[in-house]
Amino acid sequence: MIYLFSILISFYITVVLIPPLSRLARRVNLVDIPDSRKIHKGLIPRIGGVGIVIGAVVPIWIWVPMADEFRAFLSGVVILLIFGFLDDLIGLSYKKKLLGQVLAAGVTMAMGHVFIINLGVWTSGEIILPYYLALPLTFFFILGITNAINLADGLDGLAGGLCVFIFLSLALLAYLDGSSSIMVCCLGIVGALLAFLRYNSFPAAVFMGDTGSQFLGFSAAVLCIYLTQSQSTAIARTLPLIILGLPIMDTLTVMGERIMQGGSPFKADTKHFHYQLLRIGLSQKDAVVMIYLVQALMCLLSIQFRYYTELWIILTYSSFTIAVLISFYLIHRVGWRFNKGLITEKWWNKYIRKKVIYSLESFSLNYIKITLPLGLIWLAVSSPLRVAEWNILILIMLLVTIATFYINKLVFKVFFRVTSYVLVMFLLLNSQETNLFGLPFSQQFFHYIFWGSLAACALVYLIVTRLRFLETTPLDYLILLLVVSIPFLPMEQVKLWHLGTVAGGMVVFLWSSEILLDSQKKDLNMFSISCLIAVVILALRQGSSLL
């Protein structure tokens, strides 16, 4: 449940924050201006990284125990956030950008004792590095990956999608290794990226900027070290070479080519893999999908080879690198070009949109239509009346809501929403520990199944429809404030009232109800009637208890 809520809450925060941040970016001229090296046209806000960072950090703050290594990680993130935002806003020289990365890496290593010490099992046993070698290796690894992801941010949706695969593979490896804190971190980042990609897919409405790309590269490097350098893990120590292999390969290849041509290895140009794919006739969408497929393959290889020896890891990565480089060489040598691209509109509409996307959209919507109304009624029947004063409030709101239905339909919609949100808050607070009426398992377990399945379906529906109906309202920011404030509450109260579950459940209900209200245009439908029935049940139960 925590893992799913980590994705959902970070997704929610990021998708709600990006529109107002984009408007603010345009006002302060925080936009990306096209030039000869860039593909896009027009002024695009480069503020998405701020939304990604905030969205990803909140679930980490809520659910990850703040041991030294995670305090160190968040400290480094804050430093990069400051320097990245300043770079996006006023433009920093590469020396000042490097200073921010050095400070972030140094603080994280010093506070969290983050070092690459164990290089794994080779022919003669494990190789354990002394600190005078481990320190510079760790330092340059973090800086290298931070810049590799930064340099990969060249096409709409490229860096974000690439990192979705990277952090999903890290999350799966963490799950298999029993590292729940690392898994929460990775899934929080994945949720924020999925929300960002809604605005960044071609044609992009917002860019992540250096704030986002440096955060992603830094997080990937640090979490890889945490995962593979743990004393209790059996995962291969050099596995990050495969997980992060494509950005590493791209960066080293381009820098090597620049040096061979007598130029600076840090000078921006159009030699990266994605530019080469564009030059052989692929569209932006084709190039991004091609890189996605390569990264997905490398992530699958990392799962497959997670317990192999280091020699196998090195041989696998070397073979893959050679295959990619030879392929590019032969394509340029022969002069081969794609005339029609890879993904045609006919193929997309016939196979992907109709057979995959429509099926996912239909299934997720029907599941929410059936499950949410029935679940609310069942919770109203079985919840203990622990916060009894709320029942009077809910009863008053019910009477007002019914009255407004006959007076003014617009006012009815407002009161219905407020009544339903108060109802769900009451049900979440009152049904945490007791056994479910008539069933052998607790209501807390029911919450996990009920809200977790709704969250999964709502997330699928929102992604496949690209949030076409979503318009942020003041309520979004109210719930956002609730979620963000949880880490500041006394931890005893968070545990007592399961406020992480309450916040997650409210987010799930908000979007599930909006999905239903958008798809069911009538004021009185199965969902609205079920909410009113649940309120009536609570009022009757409260009345009977008083008698």
C-alpha cells in the first residue's frame, strides 16, 4: 500500500504543481529559448524539475525513516535544487554548476558515509578498496551520472522516460533485496516522472531544466550505491553499469569523439545518440521510443544478471556497448535512412490505441464505477463511530445537499462534493484498526485492498487518457497542503491515525470521483446516489446509538 501511495502522491503533487509553476516561469522569463542546437520552437518553461523534486521528496519524507544515509541524500537534493533553479533562472557558468554538484556529492558522502568500497567477486575473490581509492571513485561516479542524465535531456520525453525505466528497475531490485526505503524513494521519483511526462511528451509544454535532470542523475547514482554497497546484499556490485549503461555509453562516446577532434569534452553539440537517430530519418517520437526500448532491454538485463559475478556484468555491458556503436557506425557508413519512420499513425491507431489503450481505459473506468460506490456503502455499514461528532455535521450537509438539488443544480454539485469529501475523511479516520463487519480481516487490510486497487486503476486511467479532463481546483491545493504537512506532524499522531493512509485515500477518492463525475454527466448517478446512501446509513447508525 505504501509503495502504491508513494507513486500516487508524488504523481498528484507534481501534476498539480506544474501548471501554476509554468505560469510563474513565463512571468519571470524562466523559459527555454530555441537556438541552432535545440529542436523545439517557441518559449517553453523550464520549471518542471521543481515539481518533480517536490513531488518525489514528499513520499520519501512521509514513509522513509530518516537514517543518516537518507538525511544525507535529501541534503544533497536540496543543494542541487538551489543550484539547478539558479541555473535555470539566470544561467550559471559550468564552473558554478560543477560547484553545486561537488557540494551535493561531498555533503552526501560525508553525512551518509556513502562510498563505493566493495567491487564484488572477481576471479580471486572480492575486491575491497581502501578509502583513499573509494572516495574519489564514489565522487566521480556521482558527478558522472549526474551529468550523464543532464546531457541526455535533449528531446521531449527522453530524459524523463529514460529515468522511469531506471528507477523502476532499481525499485524492483530493492524489492527483491528487501530494501523497502530505497523502493519508496524510487517509486516516489517514478510517480513524479509519470506526472511530468504528461506535460513533457511531444510536443512538450514544459521542460524539466537542470533542476530536474541533475536531481534525477544524482538520485540514480546515490540510490545505486545504497543498493549495491549494502553489506547484506547479494546483488552484483557493478550492476549500476548496466542499469545506467545507456547514459554512460552516450556521454563517454560523445566526450571521446570531442577529444579526438581536438575540442573540449564539455562543449555542447549534436553528437549524442538522440541527435544521430534524428539524422538517419527518425522523428522525435521514433527516436525517443527507440532509446526507450534500448534502456528497457538494459533494465531487463540488470534484473536477469543481478546475482551474476562481476566478470559477467562487465562482459555483458561491453558486448552491448560494442553492438550499439557498431550499429551506428554501419548505418552512417552505408548511408541508410528511415523514409517513413518507425511508428506510423495508422499502426499506432490500429494496434496500440484501439487494442491496448482503449482496453486499459475501459477496464479501469468500469472497475472504479463498480468498486468505489459499493466500497463506500460497505465502509459506512461497518465503520465504528469513533468520531461521533462528525455524524451531526455529515447529517446537516446531507440535508443541505438534498435541498440544493431541488433549488439550484450548480450549488448542488458544490455541496455534493464537500459532503462526499467529508464522508470519506470520516470513513478513513474511523476504520483503521477494528475487524471488518462479518469478515475475518481488519478494516485496515480492507483499506489496503480497496484504496490500493482504486489507486492503480485511477493511475492507469489518468495516464492513458493523459488527464484530458483534469482541471485543478482550490480543493486540489487543499489536499496538497494536507499531504505536504504530514511530515511536520508529531510522528506519534501520524502512526496513531495512519495519516499517510488518510492522505493517500483522499487523493485516490478525489481523482476517482472526478473520473466518475466526468464520465457520468447526470447529477444523480450510481456514484452520487451511493455517497448519499452512505451518509444516510451513518446518520441512522448515529441516531440508533443515541437511542
